Amino acid sequence: MTTPPPQGHNPFAQGQQPYGQPEGGNPYAQQSTQGQPGVPPQQPSPYIGAPDPAPQQARRGVKQYLRIGGFIVAALVVAGGWWASQDDAQSAAVGDCMQRGSTDDNNPDLEVVECSDAKAQYKVLAKIEGSFTSLTADKKCSEEASDFQYAYTETGGDKSFLLCLKDK
């Protein structure tokens, strides 16, 4: 049981509802129109209390498939370029046969071929790792393979080497 509020206007009084609104009411709530003539009855919202719908899986569009395909093609091009740039002279071993791929005397492009191939021009007698000048290359080849005819040097940092060759 509660006691009635004191008479008169008291700005510090608690528990009073201004303007005659019921206790616990929302002063900004709209008046209910249900049951009034000409107003259709309101249905409860289907979203209140309903579980959230399950998230749908994202569909991949054509653009995404094209993008993935583009990355694959780019990777293949890079891998093909790397493979094509591999130096055959660097992969040559003692006993391999080689052919001259270019006619440039200053930079002959040696390629490894089968010794039974008619294109085979040279046979590798020795392969020596390190950096050499033309004078030291001839001396080193004569120490490693006395019957050599040509010394092929390639310098490139850590991948410098010398091939001692003779005609096939």
C-alpha cells in the first residue's frame, strides 16, 4: 500500500507520474487503435522472437572464376619463363654432349643434346666450379683434361663455372 503524494507541486517528489499517465507506461507510445471502427487488427511481427535466418553461402560469380583463372595463367607464365631461362651450360655434366645454339662468338649459347644427335658438336670433359679468366681457364682445363680444345667460362656471382670441351 502506498501513501498518496503530498498536495501541491513538489518538483523533487519521486514516484509521481506526470500528466496522469499510468505507472510503467511509455509517455511516447502510440494509442492503441485496435477495436476501433475502420481500423484493421494488427498482426504480431513475424520478426519478433523469431530466430535469425541461417546465413546463406556466398555464390561465386563469373568474375571470381575469371580472377582465379587469371592467377593460374599468370603463375604458369612465370613458371614457364623461369624454366626457359635455365642455362643448359650450367646444367651440363661431364660426359654430356652440347651444341652451339647461337653464332655469336662472344656469347655462344650452348645447349645440352643427346650424344647420338647429329647436332652434337662438343663433349664435356670437365666442369669446374669458380670464376676464371681466359688465361687461368686454359691452364685449369689442361690440368683437368689434357685433350681439351675449348674452354667455356660463365660468370654470374655464385654460379660461375668452367667447361672444358672438345669436338665430338
